[in-house]
Amino acid sequence: MDKNIVKNAKKERRRGKIRAKISGNSERPRLSVFRSNTGLFLQIVNDNEQKTLVSANSKEIKVKKSETKVDVAFQLGKLIGERAIEKKISKVVFDRGGNQFHGRVKAVADGAREAGLSF
């Protein structure tokens, strides 16, 4: 069997387990992280109304040559945190999207916490 098929199936299984436990509502919306090889996409979602309240992606950040993907992820976390604070959202539930909580995903969480979000 192709190892990419197995890898993607495992990630989808982890993602399903996480989503079964985590849900966003109007008091604590869900901060969803989608990580690809080239970019990072964040959304703050109210699952009860099925609406995206705030979103940000890594293409909005101006990258310097010396910055790594982790540095960009930290800045992106700060950006979505600031946008959420503007919309009067201070508490969220963090959804890592089946990814391990290290590297870029952890940097997003740290940046959002620094901007004022709590989870």
C-alpha cells in the first residue's frame, strides 16, 4: 500500500477523534488550524451557526528571507489573535487539525496567546 495513503488515513482518523470532542460555540469558538507544505490557514469558527468569524493565512504575512516557517506561524497567530480581539472574542477552543502540537502549530498557539486569546 502507498505510504502517503496510509499517512493521510492516519491523519484523518486523528482529526476525526479531535473533532468528536471539540466544538465551537458562541462563547468559545473553535480556532482551526490547517497546515500545508507551503502555507498555514487559520479560522475561528462558530460551529453552532456554521460561520467563520475570523480568518487569516500565511500569504498575508510579508516574509523576510531570514524568517523560517515557524516565525511566520508565530506572526500569523498574533495576527489572528488581534483580529479576534477586535471582534470581541477572547476565549477559543484550539483545534490542531490532526497535526502534532509542535513546530508551526505550537507557534500559532503561542502567537495567539501573546495577542490575548486564551484557550
